[in-house]
Amino acid sequence: MDEAQRIDTEYGRTTPDGSFGSEGDGSSGGTGSTNIMDKAKELLEPRMDDAKEQIDAGMDKAKEQVEVGMDKAAEGLESTAGRIKSMSSESDGKPAQAGVKLAEGMEGAATYLKEHSSDEVLKDLEVFVKEHPTQALVGAIFAGFLVGRIMR
């Protein structure tokens, strides 16, 4: 008997799950791999639950921050609208009328932000973009330009 046959006889063939042993003829139907999968599930399930909880907590915190940001934006819009109205009331003509219209639009936007949740705003924005893609693109470019100027 050569060395390879001796080792094969002494330790047996590998089982379907990749382990070595002398039990079975290698046709056990994968019960070894099922055991490994069960053990892996047992080890991973608590960690998966922890990860889900952390993700949920992070999402809740992000939503809270968005809500706070929306409230601050609404307050900023209202205060700016008030200043524009006061400046417009000091003058006459088309610039004053344009200022009043701008202020009214800003007040409407502030009211909208106060009365709607972040989820509702996101859904409304999605609907607007689908219905008016060109206007949405132009608005996004303009907003990006303004944010870029402010950040300088």
C-alpha cells in the first residue's frame, strides 16, 4: 500500500461539507453543510438585528435633522419676506410690486414647509420633477449656482 492509500484509509474521505472523517461514504446529502449554515445564521442573526436597529436609529435622527432644517428654512423665508415687504412699502412702482409678490411667494413657501412633513415634501418634489423636468432642471441649476455663491 502506498502512502496516499494509507492516508486515505486512515483518515477517510472528505465529507460533502469539506471536513475530513471516516464516517459515511460521501453521500450524506449535505447535512454537514446545513449544520454550518444553521450555525452561521445563529451567529449572524443577533448582529443583523443590531445593524437594523442602528440603521433605524440613524434614519430617525436624519429625519429629525431634516425637520429641524425645514423649520429653520421656513423661519428664514418668513423673516426675509418681512424685510422685502418693508422695503417694498417704502417705494412705489413696478419694483415695489415685484417685491411684494416675491415676499408673498416666500411666505407661501414658509407656510408649506411648516405644514408638511419631510416625506410629503419629498413626494411633492418627485411629482413636480416628473411633471416638469425642464423647470426642475433649471431650478436645480439655479439653486446650485446660489449655493455656490453663498459658500464662497
